[in-house]
Amino acid sequence: MKTTTITKLVTLSLLTATMLHATNGDNLIGVGAKARAMGGTGVALGQGAESAFINPATITQIEGTEISFGGTLFMPDIEGGYGAGGQVFFSEKSIADTNIIPSVSIASQINENWFLGAGMWGTAGMGTDYRASLNPLFVGMVTNLQLLSFGVPIAYKTSGFSIGVTPLLQYGNLDINYQAPVFDMMGNIIGSANNGAGLSQDFGFGWQAGLTYDFGEMGVEGLTLGLNYKSSIEMDYDGQLTGAMAPFLNPMAGAADPLFAVTDTLEQPEEFSAGIAYVMGAHSFAFDYKNIKWSDAAGYGDFGWEDSDVYAFGYQFAQQDWALRLGYNYASSAVVENQDPRLNFFNLLGFPANQEHHYTVGGTYALSDMFSVDLAYVYAPTSEQTFSIVGLPFAPITEISNTHSEDSLTFQFNFKF
């Protein structure tokens, strides 16, 4: 087979690299420095104003008014490759290796029973950048997807029970740009042309609701259970997914091609979570379970993403003016090998949401009764996946692979009054 034909097929497989890649799928493992330092837990254990996005019912655990603001410095190391028989013939690294994700939370106790808050939370924001690559197979691809949520949590507390609801407004933008080779009738490359629909933006609406129960009302001090539900949020990015997917369609199959149904909708999936927390003096222990319904979400489901089960563990040792936190987070990979080799190309050379293990550490230091500083570090070790692309005429290439690791540092300032 001609080298130019192989080049053309590989090139077309890269045009749909539109998904962002973060940690639990395209979600951060937690929002806020305290939660991230404890493995992303927080469904039952309230950590002040920052807890509103994890479970709005937990803001009933505050006293007075709290304000937290900060951000996460997110640093992925992503590398894609091609090969056969478990060997990689060539690979490239993305130079999109740094991103800032903001977070601002406010929560206030209105009276003995009612609590109100507001927040702006960056849930993810990154992409890949192969412009530095001299390998034409990577087409100078640049992608970027950013998600930002705004919410107003309202919570009510009585007799150990707390219930909270948060209306959510989500802003998202998606941009895909690459240098696509131009071919003549014989399949030879005769030049290149910029391909991109420009930045697409959208707003979507959703909601979440949670509850907690403090067993102190039954004489079991320190034990709390929590539940939370977050609705799906539909986002439409005009011209992005359909434009990028066009080269993937099989003209012979027409509407029978499964990819023919792909639209520009990229829906953030609904989530179900449950948690338990136990506080014993200076020691706090937390465990959360979450199920993320990627397979039911438009866009993600079209590309074969599977539902993800997330298990998070956290520990905190707190003193009057400082605290130490540790955690671990495991999430089953949303990206799995598919029978359709085109989807394997998309998922591994785009933004593979396959990171499973996260180790966390952090702490707090209070400079006064009103002001404190939080730090959290999250490390995700190197994850590797290799999928078959047998069925695409890539001889002698039969496999596609991806390796990546992640480091992130979260800082946060807190005010209480």
C-alpha cells in the first residue's frame, strides 16, 4: 500500500480529537482544595463553602458565612503512538501540558434552618496541541474544551436531616483546528489546508439535589450519610463534532453507518453518588461512591464511552490552626476498546479519559480565626492503553496506543465571618 494512503487514513482518524481529558472522565476528581486533598470525597463530609458543588446539603455544616476562592494548576503529560505486536513504531507528545481551572464558592447561614450559597466552578479545561510535531500524521492538531458551572445552592436543615438543591448554568466552549493534507485524485499529498469551524460556545441548564443525615440525633456522634444526584446538561457546539467526524463516515454505508448519527451535541452525563463520613475527635474519615452515566450521554455514548464507577477515600487530621489530608481515588476507565476501529482511533488519539488511579495529599493553615489557606496535590501515575485498529488498512500498523500521567496543584483562600 502506498505510504500516502496510510498517511491519509491516519490523518483522517485524528480529525475528531475534540473531547477534553481530565481525571474521572472529563471531570476533576473534586472541586475545592480540601475535597481534592481527600481523594475527591465530600458527599457526606462538609468542608465549608467549597462543598456546595459536591453536595449542596453539606453547606448546612457551616456556621456564619464562608467564602473560598482559588484554582487548580492542571499538568497532564499525554503521548499517542502507532505500532503493532505491542511495539510502538512512532509517537508524539502533546505540548498542551498546563491549564488553570478556577473555583469560587460562597455559603452563608441565614438562620437556624436555612442556608444559601453561590459558586462558579471550573469542572475541566484542556486539550491537546501537536503544532510542534514535524510528523504530518499529527496534522498540527490543536483542540480545546472548557467547562464552567454557575450555581446557587439552597439548603434546609432540621432534626439531623439536611436537603439541598442547586440550579446549575453551565458554560462551555469547544475549538478544533488542524492542518489537513490536500490530496489529488491519485491519493498523493499536494498541500495542506487549515480545517476548523472556529470557537463554538453554548450554555446549558441542569440541577443537582442532595441530602445528608447526621446520626448524632440517634446518639451515634460523628457519623453522617449523604446522597447526591446531578442531572445531565446538554451542550451543542455548532459545526464542531459533525465537521470533525465528516471524514470518518463510510459513504458506502450511508445512514447505516453508526457514526452517521453523530451530532454536535456533547452532553455532560448525569451522576449518582453516595457517601459516608465519620469524625472522631481530630480524625475524619470519608468514603464516596459515584456512578457517571457516560453511555447515556449524547456525544460520549456515540463514541462508545462506558459508565464509570468512582470510589474515593479520604482522611483528615485537624488541629485548631492546621490540618493534614490524604486520599485515594479510583475510577474505572470510561474509554474501552471498541469493535469499531474508528472509535478506537478517536478515543486514544483524542483525549483518552482512561485515568484510573489518583493519590492525593494536602493541608490547611489558619493565619487567623477569619483567614486560612489550603493546598492540595493530586498525582495520577502513568496510564497505558493499546487498542486494535485491525480492519483499517494501516499495514503494518495494527494498534494504537496512549500513555499519560497527571499532576495537579490546587490552592485556595478561605474567609469566615
